[in-house]
Amino acid sequence: MTVRLDFGAVLVDWPLLARGAGLTLGLTAVAAVLGVALGVACARARTHGPAPLRAAVATYVEAIRNTPFIVQLFFVFFGLPSLGVRLEPAAASVIAMVLNLGAYAAEIVRAGLEGTPRGQVEAARSLALSEAQVFLRVVLPPALGRVWPALASQVVIVMLGSAVCGQIATQELSYYANLIQSRNFRAFEATLVATAMYLALAVAVRQALAWVGPRWLFGRAPGARR
Amino acid sequence: MVDFTLWDILRNLLLAMRWTAALSAAAFVGGGLVGLALLLARVAGGRATRAAVSAYVQVFQGTPLLMQLFLAYFGLALLGVDVPAWLAAGAALTLYTSAYLAEIWRGCLEAVPRGQWEAADSLALSFSEKLRHVVGPQALRIGVPPTVGFLVQVIKGTALASVIGFIELTKAGTMITNATFRPFTVYACVALMYFVLCWPVSLASRRLERSLRRGR
């Protein structure tokens, strides 16, 4: 028995694959920014907030971390309309990705915040900085720096997880791979090409985050912005 | 028109939950065995073997599990094997699990202080003796909490098997939604059941980690 593979039939549709990869990157970029912001807010709430808020954040984090992403996505996309919230597939995907990343980022950032030496906070307070300034300019940047590799890995995991978003007709990479194979019946080849593209995207996103983090988020002296 | 009570929904989901549990167990055990083989190949093998294992791990960690499932499903069919969904899902999840466990366990072996290897060297133990009697047991202790923690990822990963048509918790949820038109209730119940499966495992992993830290 011979297996004949025909990648040409798939690669001829490269504009579709490129468009899909573009949306995958776009979804990931939005989810990364909002998700990490949500994670920072949750980490702050969990270390400094009032007791009810802490409990609420802890519940959110545990609920997300102990359920599959696909179920969260289906809940947002199919479940919320019965509450009157009707969402486009791409919007539902971003919301699910942000909620998912936020919960994991909260735990990661919290670990970073807990590594802050007490003396730094005290020194900042003695300079009469407000609590917000102490947190945003003194505590947060080095904390992000400490956990940046873990955060970057989590962003990559969320990007890979976003392949599921094709199931609710979000037109990202896996969606187009599926579309291509439904036209030419080259299911294995289409999936293999898309998988290779995901691998390349994962490497690229990791590199990009390793570049962005030190330059924009925690590289300079706190407060020394252009 | 049949009316579905909440109990009807829950009962059917509970029945489907058995398949989620079974697939998780199969993938975890199978993945553990393959992962152990990979780990040994990486520790004991030559440079080419090490590079191959490392590439294997990176490919599985750098691509979506959903795509891996599709590849197993379409790939096995391409070889002329008539694949049922459970077989493709089991195979893909086993390979996925093995890559992660091999990597986790490698980290545990490396966490054992170098001096332990050297002390074992000075006792003229062979490589397998060092691994079995000196380094292995210590690595095992470090390895239990993250391994248990990874089980949560495996359980959640089985939800993707629904996409290739394996009827487990998520697929059952979709089917029940199509019959009842109550997606909010059904998916909330599905999420709750995953939570019931995963949360005790998460807690156990965290407790093990704490007791390990205290034991030092």
C-alpha cells in the first residue's frame, strides 16, 4: 500500500492560510494585552483587596483553571445568548481567550509580586509615592520581569488553544485548514501544513515576547518612560 | 415535544463523564509509559537520541492539541486503518501526554543536586544503579506534585476529543444542547462536571507540593 501525499493542493490556497494565521496572531495579541492586564488586576486584588473581592477572584481563577477552554468558549458563544448577549464568533473567541489567560496570568503575576522585597515598598512609601505609584512603578515592573518567561509560555499556550475557535466559525488558521480540506479532501496534508504554521507562530510569538518585555515593560528604571 | 428536566440533563452528562474519565486514565497511563521511555532515551542515549527526544517534545508542546488529534485521525485513516474516534483520540492524547511528562520528569532529574551523581560515582555504581538507587528515588519525590498537576491538563485535553466525534462530556453536552435548546444550562453543567473532576486533583497537587517544601 502506498500513501500519496499532495501538499501542492493545499499550498495553492496559501492566501487563505495566511489570512487565518493573521487572525490567529491578531486574536492572540488582543488576548495577550487584555489577559495580562486582567491577570495583573486579579493578582493585585488577591494580594491587597478586601476579603470578598479576594474570594471572588479566587473562585474565578479556580473555575477557569479547572475547566477546558473549549467548554469556556462554548459557554460564551452558545450559552450567553440566552442571557441576551449575542456575540460574533471572533468576539466570543477573544472574550474566552482573555478570561482564560487572565486566570493563569493572575497566578503567575501573584508569584512575581510575592517575590518583592519589603524594603522596596517601604523605600517607595518613604518617598511619598501614592499607593498606585508604588504598585505601578516600583512593585509591578520587576515582578513582571521575574515571571516574564512563564507569562510568555502562557500566551503561547493560549494561542495554541485558540485553534479550537475554528469550531465556532472564527476564521482563524484551523478554520481555513478545515475549509481547504473540505474542498480538496486533502485532510492530512491541510492539517499538517496548519500544524507546521502553528509551530512557526509559537516560536515567533515566544521570540517577540522575549524582545518586547524587557524593552517596554520592565527594562528601564521604573518611571523612566520616554 | 419532550420536556427535559435538569435531572435528565445531569444524568446523561454523568454517563458521558465516564468516557472522559476513561480516556483521561488511558492517556495518562499510556503517556506515562511512553514518557518514561523518552526520559530514559534522553538520559542514557547518545547525542542524536537526545536531540530527537528534544525535538519530539518541542513539536508536541509547540502545536495545538486539536491539530495533533486531527493528524492522528486523518493520518491513521491515510494508512488504511479504519480508525474509530476513541483510538485516534487515545493515540494523540498519549503522545501529547508523553511529551509533557518526559519534559517534567527531566526537570525533576536535573533538580537532584549534582553531588548526588558524583557521590554515587565514587561508590562505583553503574549508570542504571545510580538511577535506580540514588537519583531516581529523589527525583520521584520532586516529580509527584507536577505530575499530578499535569493530570488536570490531560483531563481538560480530553474535551478536544469531542471535535473528532468521540462522545465524552463535551460532545454529550453539544448533543444534549441540540435536543434541549438550553445551551446555558447544559454548558454550565458540563463545566461544573469538569470542575468536579479536576479540582480535587489540583488541590492534591498543591498539597503535595506544600508538604514537599515543608519536608526540606
